Amino acid sequence: MRRSPVMAALFVVLVALLILPGLAGAGTAYRGIKVQDRVLVPLRGVLEALGAAVAWDGPERSITVQKGDRVISLKAGSSRARVAGKETFLDVPPREVGGITYVPLRFVSEAFGAKVSWDEKTGTAAVSLDGKVVQVKVSSGGSAGIKQYSRQVGNIRATVVEIPPGAPVRAVVALAHDRIGATEDLASMAKRYGAVAAINGTFFEAYGGIPEPWGTIIRDGKVVHVGNVGSVAGITSDGRVKMDTVRIKVEGGTGGSYEWPNNWYAYGFNRTPSPGGSAAYIYTRERGSSLGFAYGTSVVVSGGKVVRVVENQDVTIPGDGFVVNLTGSEQYLRDRFEPGKSVSYRVVFEDKDGSRLDWSDVVTAVGAGPRLLAGGRITVDPAGEGFTSAKILTGGGARSAIGVKPDGSILLVTVPGATIRQLASVMKELGAVDAMNLDGGASSGLYYKGRYLTTPGRRISNALLFVPAS
């Protein structure tokens, strides 16, 4: 007998891990979402409610699910899995999306013998095992209210995705292959996250060397890269947009004190220092599993304490900590770090004039610039924001931008050719009151509902995505 389209879609269901447990039980409905004909439902609560134990190993990105003597093992990004010690292959590999890991329900249900039923009228899936039932209410998708259109502004054609306040999406920053220092197609990142809309993010090294970003990136409320040139667009958990010439300081402390002689500092996060130069950087798991270079003094911090200090080694970055690497003249800071001593750091947000900014509520941000509009006025000043490249100061080319309308609607915009000042005029004509330039040229790309509206000419290092809210 042929399956209905709904049941066929259900059989490639992706199930979210690491949602807060303890919410489920018979008659309790989890909230699922439907993205590109795939239904996403929370797994950890579901399977724990059905009597299974779920474990996640962050550093290894591996997942273990056990019920009785039945054990299945999976790894994020890999199609290989093991069921009761035997290797098998998944039609959809587990993937991490905004800090949550997804796995295919078809595989899990077959591995444990769970049954899935679908009520098309109510949009509800029921997962049952050993007499226990968990329901998942599936929403319509995540693109409700979002508009896509093109607009001619003078001799410039703008391609626009407009996201209204209250749209069932949230903003996330995607890193190519989930780490800093790689590149990936914009569409690949968007599909990996199940994004409704996506636009290229901050500048990066695209012409040789390690393809690391240049601008500030905040991901899940955590600063993972610092670029103190240009402006930053930040988005809060409730969808409000902030824009400013954000400058970031990283202050460190040891032994519970940020005062001398326990204080230290860092230039930023996850950037490769120049061999023979002087720098102090912090490395987190957004860098990958290790530093990727073997020079300088590296302080390995795990569980909030120094576990070792080594020289000229490519060390592993702890999943529950970070590494401080010191090179050149900054190696004098080594004396601040003694094995067993507690270590912490804090991020300070300021504007370009040194005034403190409250960005504590920002969960997602990309830094690029220059600023195009502020309060409805064109405020283009690339030199004042620290830009020196002719491509930004005077040149024209393909451009990408993010803007905000008076009602809070977010505009994602690409144009095939414009100077920065022309781009500012375009954003104003589109109704934005605040707007900022993003990376452009061959990086410029815009993706919406499974297809390119503007196709980038190269792989990029990061992107701003809008994924279905769950």
C-alpha cells in the first residue's frame, strides 16, 4: 500500500536533541515545526518520556540513546550509526542547528520499535512505545507573514526578503562547517539549519590564507569573534534589532579577581595569530577541536581552572573550557596562569567613542558595515568607522544589507551593483530607518524557501539565517 505524502514526510522526520527534559508525558504535546516538507520534533524529552536515556558528548558531537539493553550511537554530521553494535546508515545524518542536535525519527523508531501515527486534521504526530504515548503538535512551517519581492530604485534592482515582527522564525549565525576558519555554500548552510531565509554575513579572508571572518560574531549569546572595525547588527531573543559601532574589550581575571596582579586580557576570539607577531587570543570550540597551529604559550582551561600551560603545541580545546594563546611580547601574561588556579573572562561592549553599550540581551550578531541609515537618515561614514579599502570607500559592486523598518520588520537585501552611498539610498527607499552593509562582491547572496534569489560567486565563512522558531 502506498504511503500518503504526509506519512512519507513523517518518515524523514528530524528529531531535536537537548531540549529541556521533563516536559512530556501522555497527553502532553511538544511543539514541532515543518521545514521543506520535513517535520522537526524534540527528541530528548520524547524518548526520555518513553523510557529511553539520551546522552550527548559535546566535544565528540556524539549521541547515545539507550532503552534496556538496546543501544544506538550516532554522531552529528555523520550518516554512520550503530544499533546494538552493528553499523547502519541513516538517510538523513544528525545535524546541529542553533545548539540543538537533530536525528531522523524513522531510524530511531525502527531501532526501538516505536510507532508513529499522524493526524492530518490537527497536525499532530503521536509517538508510542510500550504503552506510553507522546504527542507532537506541528506548526505550518515558519514562513508565515514573510514576504519576498523585488523593487526598482532608480537604476538599481533590489531583491528583498522582509520578515515582519512576530514571524515564527529566529535569527542565528551559521559558521561554515560549524567552525571558524572554513568556507561553505550559503545554500548548504541554510539547508543544514532548515533556514527559511539566509543572507551572507561578515567579511572574511577570501583571497588566500585561512578564511577567517573579519567582523564581530555573536552566536547563541556568546561572542565567538571580534572585529573592531565597522558596525554590528545585533538581534535579541524577541527579534529586536540593534545597530551600533560596537567595539569589544575582553577582560580576564584569575583567582576570582580582575585586578592587578590577577588581571589579563585578550584581543578577541578564535583568530590565528601571525607567526612571529604579538597577540593574546581566546579559543573556544567554535574554532574546532584544536587550535590548528603550534606556536606561542597556550593556557588550557577546563572546568574554570588552569589544567596545563604548554609551549609551541597544537592543543585540544576543552569542551567545558577554552584555551588562551599568547605570542610575542604578550607572553609575559603567562605568569598570571598557574595550574589549578581559577580563570574567567568577561566581554565589555562600547561604542567607537568609548561609551558603554548594553548588548547583554543580544543573542545573534554579525559585524560588517559601514552603517547606512540611523533614525531614517543616511549616515554613511566608512572612513570614520575604520575602513580603508577603496571597495568600501568609493567603489561599486554587488552588495548585501540588513535593514529595519519603523514597525520592526527586518529587510534582507541584495543589489547587483552599487556604491555604499547608493546602497544607503536604496535601503531608505525600501522603508528602512536603520540599515547596515554586509559583505559583498562575490560573497553577496540571498536565499529564501529552498532556493537562491541571489547566487553567491564563492563559498563563504558565515551567514545570518532565519530558522523556524521552536
